[in-house]
Amino acid sequence: MSENPAIVFEGVSRHFGEVKAVDNVSMEVRDGEFFSMLGPSGSGKTTCLRLVAGFEQLTAGRILLYGQDVSALPPYERPVNTVFQDYALFPHMTVGENIAYGLMIKRIAASERRQRVEEMLDLVRLPGLAERKPSQLSGGQRQRIALARALVNHPKVLLLDEPLGALDLKLRQQMQIELKSIHQRVGVTFIFVTHDQEEALTMSDRIAVFNSGKIEQIGTPAELYEHPGSVFVAGFVGVSNFVDDTVAHAIMGDATSDEPVTFTIRPEKIQILDPGSPVGDGMYSADGHISEVIYLGINTRYIVSLDLGGELTVVEQNLNSTSMSALAARGKPVRLVWKREHNRTIKLDH
Amino acid sequence: MQKTEIPMRPTATQSSLWRSVSNYLYYRPRLVLVLLLGPPLLFMLVVYVGSLGSLLVNSFFYLDGFTGKIVRHFTLQTYAELFVPSNLDIFKRTIAMAIAVTVADALIAFPLAHYMAKYASPRRKSLIYLAVLIPLWSSYLVRVYAWRLILAKEGILTWFIGKVGLLGALEWILSLPGIGGTSLGLSPIGMFIAFTYVWLPFMIIPIQTALERVPRSLEEASADLGAKPFQTFRNVILPLSFPGVVAGSIFTFSLTLGDFVVPLSLGNSKLFIGMAVLSHQGTSGNIPLAAAFTMGPVVIMIIYLLIARRTGAFDAL
Amino acid sequence: MPSRATSPGRKAPLPLTVTAVAALLFLNIPVLIIFLYAFTTDESTYTFPPPGLTTRWVSVAFGRSDMLEALWLSLGVALLATLVALVLGTLAAAAVYRTEFFGREAISFLLLLPLALPGIATGIALRSTIATLNIPFSYWTIVLGHATFCVVVVYNNVVARFRRTSGSIIEASMDLGADSWQTFRYVVLPSIATALLAGGMLAFALSFDEIIVTTFTAGQQETLPIWIFSQLARPRQRPVTNVVAMLVFLLTLIPIYFAQKLTTQAADTEGQQNA
């Protein structure tokens, strides 16, 4: 347990009648970190965020904010602010009035409000837009104004509900970098909800992976990627290969065993060699032939049908090859090798 | 930029009484619902539904012809009176008129609504909208009476018909039983024209709204699949905008069923439901009969509404 | 959500344009004829063409104290009925929009009846109840009758607007520190303001022009429509009625124009917002 964590969930549940949107979740968010909640739709991540904000009421458990129990406080009494998925800018107010809204409610003097609004607009790199109306802004601009509106109140925790979902790819990638940079400058704890695992891996200090109302695993991006604790995490975070039972046993060298087992190996950890190549110490190998080639510019994805049965996906950086040579590989017999330490045997989910 | 420490609770510069009430209500949505819904519901239930209820009750009483007093015992006698041929005629007459007016209004309104929804530029549409709404907001009574003016023997329409030499045709129409009368201004056909006129905007607006909601992409898809414009209209646009027609018809039907102004201004002395109600509750004080008469249109409209709900007309309102 | 199904300048087929124009003419020419007859010198018949034109009926109309009293009463009734309708209608709209509750469908249906059921039903129902309770017919009973359908009109307008506002701005307001009252004042009210205005003006116009229910709920009082109705049977000074009609027309024209502008303006900004 870290001293003075920003948010603590103690056995939090949120039920809607029969449906357990959040089921006995306990977790900690550390002071100042960029914490992501990742999972598919309906996994409970957004509900957890809304529980912190105060828009949903707990069915069970407690939520602590820097040690104080906020479970019963309405949202306007909590020193947290939210960036909404649809930005929720007030259409009848100017950009400046939007940003200053929280300050206006707290009766902060107009001169100070103006100054802080300007500071915020500089922070999100949209100086001089204070007099515009939200309808005159682009999606990316609105997103930044929503961020400014939340941050100007110096919240203890900033909640972001899939804020980049509506942006196109390039803009999204740009915003990811900017958000990270703002986080570092401002130093506030960020809690970020997303279903995009690449986004979570890019930006987060730590990630909580949600599934059906529960947390499957919490860890740093590297931990989750390299040491997934379950099939779900391995499959959800990054692309993964799963090899079961007989084939698995054959590869691992104990073909006599009957036990059900699954291991996972990341596609980029596998090397493609010619058939018959020597297999080094500490490596696993499997023979097969290339059944599918997908050229992706940066890298090429090969789908290899194993002689033992099943398939493995291999991703290779296009260091030397061109699309033509890659595509010509279709049908070629190959030997796949990878280091044993990259192999992860995982517990099966029941 | 440093993190500024802000206190956990906002300093109470705003009224803490309002805050406390807000906090109390925030997690009690049911209480809020009661507070919000209470006053209007109370008003409507007591004033409106209550009165309708007492009207229904009244229709089961009857007026003693000798004493002139209302006898407050449950009886179906008053309803039985409705089935007297002369009263049945009143119902038939009114319902026939309501149907005719509804059909006429639908036919006239649809092209205009179609034009507004699909072909008019936004500016033109606003102008047309105004041109539709403005007659609505001039006095209803006077608009009815305008037709008395127009249809009068010495009025503009007869003058015009005379000018184009169709007086003979007019005489012939007026001689037809059931539609004609002594003059245009005092005949069922005159009433028909007036009814159609006054309720027309009520038909135009829902149809226009419903047509607007038919996405252009559906029409394009239909054309893409080989349908000619008329087929697209018949198979795509018409069915999808039908709820709008039904919504409009609720008004034209209901308003015609209960009206007494048009029959009084432009009718021959044949009674319509509205006039019957007015006269029975007036001088003779026969509230039970007036109530029974009123229950007719009420029941008809409630059934109509329930059917209309199924067609989705309510979304077009 | 209404789609941008119109394209400016798209040509309509000729028969459609002709029937559309004919309908518009049908709607508006009688109104013009009313105005024409306000100036005729012939005071007792409807001869066309009018024998002469004069403006003296205007001063006659304003000299009629019974007309002015009726005008005053109509304004008073419409104002109070609209006020009541604004409050009750908004409360009901908020309740129906916010929460799913048992009987919600029934309430929506109930709030449709005053407009959908014939006016005589409302009229005679109220009359017999008021008479049974021995309450005298007065200004207040007239207002009561008008309030029933005015509430419906406001309710419809406000509910439609609520449905078009995004719910997240209310959460955003609370998130930023505003409690329920502040949120209502700074966020909710501005967003439904135009609907309130439009609904209010609609209610006002309906009340001002109403005759059927009023006939049953008024005692000796004459609202303007009742006055007009009583005049129509008189053979003298007929053009005066037409002058009053013109007055009513002008009085209701201005608010309707603005109500229309407000609702289309609001719809446009929303369209941009969602674009």
C-alpha cells in the first residue's frame, strides 16, 4: 500500500437489479499517476469512473479520496472533475464561459477567472479562442476545451471517459502525446477509461484490465504485456498466440502428459528460420508452412500452419524485405523458434 | 504550474440551505419525482379527469320531464334516448362530416407538406411555415365567419362563379339533398368548406414533421434499387409518413365532432353533436342528455387515440 | 432526428408545386378578405365588390366599451392561464423526461387528452362540476378551463426540447461544482428557454382565441371571442367585427413570428453542435 493513495476502492459494487455492473472491486490509484481502466464495452470500467465522479451510487463498499470517504457525497461536493466522452460543452456559453464555469460557481472574482482561463487556453494550446462558441470549434478543439474546463478547477483527480474516441487516428495519436505531456506538467492524478489497449499501453503508468465487472489484473503496461495473468488479459492486451494441450505439450517437450495446459507467446517474439535450422539452447521450436501473409508497411504478419496442428501468428519488422518478397513467402515451409523465457504458461479461465 | 490545495468542501459563500436541500434530494430520485410530478398531476387529475368522471356519472342519471329535476339514480334511460332516430341522425351527420373533412384536409395538406419537407430551401420553408401558421392565429371565429362572407349570395364566390358563367352548376349543387341548401353560406357543403379550411394547418404540420423525418438516404436507396419516383413515393415515403397523417387526423376528426360554431354560423337548422350538447345543457338544463351526447365523441376519440398510438402517430405530434 | 432531407433549389415536379401553392392561397386569401371587409362602407351585407371603402370602423371599434372590456378580459385570462401552464407544464416535462417510472406512458397519454378530446367535452364536464360544487362562474373558472389545454401545449414543447438536449451537460455542470439549483439556473433553463417561450406564446394564442370551452366556463363575462360571436348575429356595424379580427391578427402575429424564429434558431445551433 502506498502512502496517501489518491483513490481507494474497498469492495465496491454497483448493481442494477440483477445486473452486476461492478462486482466487488478493490483497487488503489496512486497519487499523481496516470492510471487507465481498460476493458471491452460493459466491463464496468466506465461505471467505476462514474462512481468516483459521483454520478452513480454505490450498492456496496466504499470509495476513499485521499483518505476521505466520498461515497455519499454528490458530484458537486467532490474535488474531482470529469472530461466527458461527448465533451458536454454548454452550447449557450462561450468557450471562456465554459472554462470558467466551475470558477464562477465558486464565486471567484471575474478578473481572476479571466486570468486562469487564459492560462488554461495556453496549456491546451488554443490561445485566443475564449469568445468563440463551441459550435464553431472542431472536434479536437472541443476536446481540449473540455479538458481545460476540468483542469482549471485544480481537481485532486481528473477523470477522463474515453475522451479520444471520436477523433480520427492521427488526431488521436497527437492528443495522446499532448495529454501525457499535460499530465506531467500539471502533476494531477489522471484516471483514464478506454477500450483501446494500444492507447492504454501508450499513456499509462499503470493499467487495470476489467472484465464483466471485475478487475482481471492491475499492472504497468510492461507487466501486463509480458506477464499476462489470464487468457483474457493475454488476449485483450496486445495480440497473442494461444497454444493448447497436445500441441503445447509437444512443443514444450513432454508429449506424454495429458494435463490441459495453455501457453501464450507474443507474435513479435517468434523468429522465422529455414526448415532444418539448428534450434539453440533455451529455445522452443515448431515446424510448419506459411499459409497467409499480411503486409502492413512497418511490419509483416505471417500466419503459419504448424505441422503439429494449429496456427501461430508471427510479426516481423520489415527491415530488409519489400512487399513483393514478403508476399512471395506464401506457402514456404519454415521453422519457428523463440526463447523459452518468452513463453508464458497461463491458468485457464473457467 | 503547481497543484493548488483546495478545501474538500467549498466554502459556504452560497446559501447552505439550498445546498443541503440539493444534497438531500440528490440521492432520492423518487422524492424528486413526486415533487415534480405532483402539482401538474394533481391539477390534471382533479380538474380535468375529475370533471370528465363526473360527466360520465351524470350521463347515467336522467332528467325527469315533469319536475324538471335531475334524478340521481343509475339508469340507462338517457343513453336509450340517444338511439331515437332523430338523435342517431345527429351522430351520423356529424361523423360523416368529420370523415369527409379529414379526408379532404389530408389530400390538400399532403402536397404542401411534401413540398415543405423535401423541396423548399430553409428560407422558403420558414416563409411557408409562417404562411401556414398565421391564418391559425387570426381569430378562429372570424375565419369561420369569413366563409359566411365569401359564400353569401351577394358575396365574392357567387360573384366569381357568375363571372365564369357557372351559376347553373351552382344551382344544381345546391339542389342536391344532404349537401345543398338554400344558399352556399347556409348549407352542409358550405360547412364542409369551412371545416376543411379552419383545420387545415393542424393537418399540415404533423405531416410535414413526419415527412422531414424520412431520411433522404431511404429515397436514394429505393431509386438505386430501380423504383420510379411514384413507386418510391407509394412504397417508401407514404407508409413512413402515414403516422403524421394519422396525427393530423386526430385533430381534424376531434375538432369537427365537437364543434358548434361552424354549424351555428353556416348550417341549416339540422343539428350537429356540438349544437345538441349546447342546447340540451342550456335552456332545458338536461345535463344527463348533454352528457350522454358528449360521451359519444369522447368514446370515439379515445378509441381513435388508442389505435393511433399503435401506428406511431404520437411521435409525430 | 430530423435529417437534412432538403436540398435548396432542388426542383419540385410541377403538379406538386401547383397544388402546394393552391393550398397556400386557399389558406391565406380568406384572411385577406376579412381585412378587405373591415373597410367596406356597407355595414349590413357582404356584397362583393364592396360599394365603397372607409376607415371609420376602426374608430367605431375602439369606441365600443364592451369590445374593450372583452379584450381586457381575454388578455388577463390568457396571461394567467399561460403562467400556470408554464409552471405545471415544465414540471411535468421534467418528471417525464428524467425518470422511467411506472405509469409514465399513462401520464403522457393523459397529457394529450385536453387537446385530443373535443372541446365540448372539457367544457361541459367543467361546467357541470363547477355548478355541482356551487362555485360561481367567473374569471377564475375561465382560467381553469384554459389552463387544462395550455398545460398540454407547454408540456409538449418542453418535453420535445428536453429530448434534444444531451443529458451529459447536466452531469458536467454538477461535476464542476454546481448543485441542482445552480445547474437548473445556469444550464437547464437557458437550454429550454426557447421552448418555454414558444410554448408560452402558443398557449397564449390558443387561450386568447378559444371559444368552445369558454362558452361553458364563463358566467356573464365576455372574452373577446364570445363578444365576437355575439356580434356576428347582429345586422348592424358588421365591419366592426372585421376590424377587431384585424386587431387580434396583429396582436398574435408578433409573438408567433418570434416564437417561430426562436425554435428554428435553436434547431439550427443544435444541428451545428451535432455536426
